[in-house]
Amino acid sequence: MAKYITTTLSITSNAYTATTNPGPVSSPLAISVTDLLDVTAVESKVVDMLTTTHELIWDASEYFTTNADFGVDGGFLYFRNLLSENTTPDTLHDIIIGNADEDLDAVDEANRIFTLQPGEFAWMPWDMTMDIYCDPQETNAGALETILFVRTTTT
Amino acid sequence: MGVIKPSLTLTANASTASSNAGPLSVALSLSATDSLAVTKVQSKILDVFGAHASGDSGGILWDASDYTASGEAGTDGAFVYIKNITAAGSGRNIMIGAATLENLSGNGEADRLFTLQPQEFAFFPWDCTVDLNFDANGDTTNALESWVFVRTGTA
């Protein structure tokens, strides 16, 4: 039996002339999309950040048995940096997400996919062709929430 | 500088629901919102091709060098929205990759970040440390919509 999740993303902004929270363009923006996704397994975790260790968050080999085929094998990943910004803003509460077991914070590091600043989130499919790691900047408990929804067709 | 407000919701019914049953025994309702300071905004709708590196864009979705000279973690980067806008059931899968411009459809292809099936979308930060590329399993016009919102502070 199929099992479904519904995802909805909206991105809005005011016009740049607005008196509060002006947007980046002359007109207001309102992007809204929704999708119904067929999934099987769900796995959720809240990850502590260990400043001296790159941590394996998602191991691709745990979820398929044959090949990581495009459009067949994979899942959907949700990430959120649960930390708050320090009183004086800095990068210590940033969480770096990448695809290699190494320091990911160097300038132009090619294996760094993105950086989540405090409160930021991401939603993306994952084809399980690579493992997903994080590289903390400081020790913090309960710092990163991430949820994996495995595509139903994954074998 | 401008402000955009992204919002993501993930919902699912309990597995016992009579329609659109979810993957867990309990209903799921997750919501995340944020307020992001950005400067430049760009959007495009692209044709996709079975032969990668075809067409006007040459398979490059976003070129990192267009936005920063040095991809520094927590400082330089952007937020990327990508949607496969081909009709549901079209069978047109679009692969998104990082690093070199290449065929992204191979089994276990390590440079393939993810595959967007028709109507699927993603929203994630991008540190501009690598270009984002695309490939597809066939030719379709007006198939891939993408927006990039450049972080304030990117140099």
C-alpha cells in the first residue's frame, strides 16, 4: 500500500518599497508549490555537534541494495539548524553539510554542499549516490534536526 | 538588501487513513519558516536535454563564479529553489549535480546530488563553492524552473 507525505513550500517577499521587511525586487514575490510524495521508511534524528569531529549523518548504503539509479532509488531530506544566533553574530553556530568525511569549512571547499546558519532549513531529494556529513564549528547539543523519507521505489 | 520569507510544511496522515495514508502510525505535521536577508534575485526556466551540456545554458544551472570570488562558509552563498515543471506522469526526470559538467545519469554517479521527478521541488542553501549542473533523461522544453536568492554579505 502506498504511503504519502505532502510537502508545501512558499517563498514570499514584500516589494522593495515596503516600510517593513522590504523585499529584493520592485514587486512582491509569492512562490508556492506543493507535492504528494510516495515514501516508505521514515527516519528522524536530532544530531549533537561535536566540534572536533566530522559526523556521518546519512549513510547511503543503508537504504538500497543494488544501484543508486536516478528516478528510482533515493529519498527526501529535511534539515534544520536548531541553534540560535549568538548575541554577537558569528559563524560558531553554523552547521556545514557536505559529501565527504573531512573538514568542510575551507574557502571554496568543493565537497561542501551548503551551510545552514541558525534557524535555516533545507528540503531536497537525495539520490543516495553519496554519504551526507556535517562539519560543526562548535560543540552544541541538539543542534541539527534531519528527517529522511525513503522513496517507495528504492530497492 | 531585501528579505524573503520561506516556509516549508510536511504533513502526512496516519497509516490507517482511508485516503493518502501516511508512512507512520501517527499523523505528521512539521512546519519551518525563516526570514532571510538577500540581495540579488535571478530566475530562469530552462529546456532540458538527454545529452548533457546541450542548449543555450550548456547544462549549467547556476555558475558559482557569477556570484562570488571566494565561497566562504557562513558568509558567501545563496538560496536555490528548483522545480521540475514538466507535467505529472511525463516521465521526464531531471538530475541536479555539482562539480564537473558531465552525464549525471549513471548508476551511483557520485556527482549527482539528486533527481527531481515531475513536479518535485527542492529549496536549499548553496555556498557557491561548486557550480550546479543539470542533466535529463530526454528532451523537453520549459522543463526546469529555478530561482537563486543571493545571501546578503556575499562578496
